[in-house]
Amino acid sequence: MKELKIGTSWVRGVVGEALTPELIVNFACAFGTWCNGGPVVIGRDTRRSSPALRAAVVAGLLSTGCEVIDLGVCPSPVLSFAVRELGADGGISITGGHNNARWNALKFIGADGALLNPVKSEELLDLYHGSTYALAPWDKIRAVSTDASLLERYLEHLLAAVDAEAVRKRHFRVAVDFCNGSCVEPTVRFLEALGCTLQPVNEQPTGEFAHAPAPNSTNMQQLAAIMRWLQADLGAAINVDGDRIGFVTREGTALSEEYALPLAAGIRLKRRPGTVVTNLSTSRMIDAVAQEHGQKVVRTAVGESHVIDQGIAEDAVLAGEGSAGVAALPTTMMFDGLLTLGFVLELMATTGETLSTLVSRIPRYVMRKRQLACPPNLVYKVLDRFRARFADREPNCVDGVRVAFPDAWLHARASNTEPLLRIIVEAETSGRADELMDEALTFARRATFGHGGI
């Protein structure tokens, strides 16, 4: 299937199938028009297809009269910082994020450094679908520029957000699995400034990935297996575009990606109390950490743009998701894996505790995450049947269907990035989690294949 996924702030597809050069040029023209021909910062990840997409993006932006500042191979959080730092009108990050190497995407960033919210995204899509591009005459097309000082300024921005001196005193050894992505140079320099010794894993930008990119416990098994041999204090796996990060204990236990947000909250809320915003699929661990600090948690639809946008509306100090993405508002306007790493190192440094001990203090729940292939034309019909099935429990339908039980919750929703139905369950025991997941999957399969779902 030639699937093209258009989300709130991005367009994503398989390169050479749905994601074609013509489509990329047209979206870049639409974005350049949306930015009124102003400065636009671009960057890319290390995928084989990213240089080709970069060329198409540059062509589209230049044709609308934009000044293009090209940061080359660049993590998305650095690009977000650059947009704000340079006063640009927007940015485009060329990255497939957690998808495999066949996929790629354009992530659209507004002048505030955040991914486009639904209103801004609709404006962009109107321009794209209407092909109403403001094309510049030949003598108004500008040269592409860069800014070599931006990485140094970004690192200063990170160091100002953490207690760097406390971390330096501990001389941590940190193993980082880069999954052959774009974060090697910023991580090397950040950890060096924090007085840490870096032990890199999969650091070569080969254009392909040593394993699936998403930093979850399954994909961190290689890192987990070598942690004791490395004798590191902390292991971390960072996404190929730097927006998500997962953790491994020094004993070699790969933690669920759900731990990134509550761990970051442990230090962020201590220094700056305030509201935390997350999505409907994130573990209740964050509720426990927020309650410990006397703060509230607000939940919204799944997706970084939804969470950040709601965080701005709530004047929140932290926004994140169970997918291992965390943003410290208003310091950052995008999920930032390196800043999350800094928070966890600071938490370890100021408490004097290991990651294992810190994790043991967070209430433990059992979560199950499954997915079911479901064509886009069927997925919302399936969700309608979920709504009818649980109507007596007054489900939250902000994003799919979320149902709360006394000892558990269930969330069924359409994937934002792939033709899938995602089902997430969390309960107090493994037996209850498995039972609820089995029931949900059976229901979803029956609904998908036309058996009524009952």
C-alpha cells in the first residue's frame, strides 16, 4: 500500500512510493508561502533518503523567496532552538523519527519553535491543496546559508537548564546508543561539558539503523546486554532525530519508554512546580510523581503538537508522552532527548541514588501496548464500535476511545503515523492487564473484519 500520512504538523510516507520528489517540493512551496517568504531553518537526519528530500525542500523554499538556513545533519530539538534563536519564520526537519529506514517525513515548525498546531496545519494544507504558492521572480531567489555557532548556543541553552555543577562532581560514565542517528556531536559535547565519560554505541551515520529506532525496552536489548561490560552508571538510547530517549540501568535492565517523563518530572517539578501535560495513553506513573510534588496532570490527545499546544494553554512546566518524548516548557518547545538526559543525570547527582533506586520509588503498573493493521477507511468505524461497547462507562473520546476502570484503563486509537489501530492497557496486575488486552484485541479484530465486534 502506498500510504501517505498527513498529521497535524507533518507529512510522512515510504520514500519512492507515497513520498515523491514532487510532493516534497509542493509541500515546501506551501510552507514557504505560509512563512511569507521569510527565513526558514532546515535540518535532516541520517537516513539514505534525507539528502534527496533536503534538495527538494530547498528547491521549494527558494522558489517562494525564502531565506534558507541549512543546518545539515541536525537533531529536531536543535532545529527548534535555532528557529527561536534566529527569529526565523519557521523550520522543516527532514526526519522519519521512530519509523524504519524506508520511511521519511517533513516536520513543520512554527516561529515559536513548536510543531504546527491544528489551526496552523490547516492553513498550510489549504495552501498545499490549492497549489496557491507565492513564487519569487528569478532575481529574488536567495543563496542558502548556514550558522556554525548554533550548536554551541544550543549547548549553552541545555547547560543553563540543568544543575551542571552537581552533575560534574559525580563524573558519570554514560553509554549512549545513537542508532546511527543525528545526535552524536551534540551528545559528545553535552556530556563532555557535564564532566561525563561517553561510551558510544551505534554511533556511525551509515544511513541505516542497527535496530528499530524507537527507544523502547525491546529496541534497547543490545545496550542492556553490554551495560555490565561497559561498567557505565547509566545507559540511554536516543531516537535518530533526538526527540525521544529511553534508559537502561547499570545492571542491564532496559526500562519502559514510559519512565522518561516521570523521571524528568522528578527533578523538573522539584525546581519549578507547575502543571504537567501528557496524553491519554501515558502511564499513571506521571500522576504519582506529580502528586508527590503537589502538582496536577492534564491529559489531551496523542501527539507532540497536541501535548505542547495544551501545555502552552495550561502554562505548564513540563509536557511529554509515554513514547519517551519530554519538553520542559517554556525552555524548550519540542521534545528534547538530550535535555531529558540532563534531567536524569541531575536527579541521580542530587539524590546520590542509582537509576534503579529512583525507579523503585515510582509506583509500578503493568502496561500492554499492541497494534492491529487496520486500513484508514475502517479504523474509525472500529472506534465507533468501541464507543458503543463502552458507552455505559462514559468513555473519553478526545482521541479515539479511553475507558477507565477501578483498577485499570484502556485506550484504543488510530495511529498518527501508520495504518494501524493502537490499543494500550494499564492495570495494577499483569493478570488484569492481559485479560483486558485480550478482550480489546478480540473485539477489535471482530469489528475490523465485519463480525459486529461483539
